Amino acid sequence: MSFYRFSEEEVKEILGRLDKISLELKQRQRTQPDEIWYDNQEFLNIMNVSKRTAGYWRTEKMIAYSQVGNKIYYRLADILDMLHKHKVQAGSSKSTT
């Protein structure tokens, strides 16, 4: 099996592109933090829930999401929206009927 070896110029060009992309992403996160997208695994970790719970939330339309093929993505704005919609105010009682 043979491997392709990048020239020093090609490596510098690739690193330059990566730096540019990284800077652009950081800038977007600062200017549009609600537009950050998380994949399903990141969402599960953030919310500390199981795949089944996340699936239930999606089928019950409790959270908005996007699906590309088998991959599911959530916007930070939609996660925050779901949390605000289900917020229970201090001192209020929520019935379970």
C-alpha cells in the first residue's frame, strides 16, 4: 500500500485553510451563539438524557430538530426554547394529572 506525501507548500496551504475556517466558526459563535448546531450525541451529553428520551421529545414535538439522512441536529436556540417552555417557576406547583 502506498501513501501520498504532502509537500511542505501543500501542508502550509491546508493549515492556512483550517485556521481560516476555525476563525470563521469562532466569529460566528460570538455573533450568533443561538445558531450553533449540535449533533444527537452532543445533545444527549448536554441534556444528560438517553437516545430514547431524545426520540420521545422529537416525536412529541417538544424540540425542533433537523435531520440529514440518519444524522440528527439541534440548534442551541431550539434547546433553550424547549427549556424555557417547560420552565416551572419557583413557588408554583405543577399537577401530574
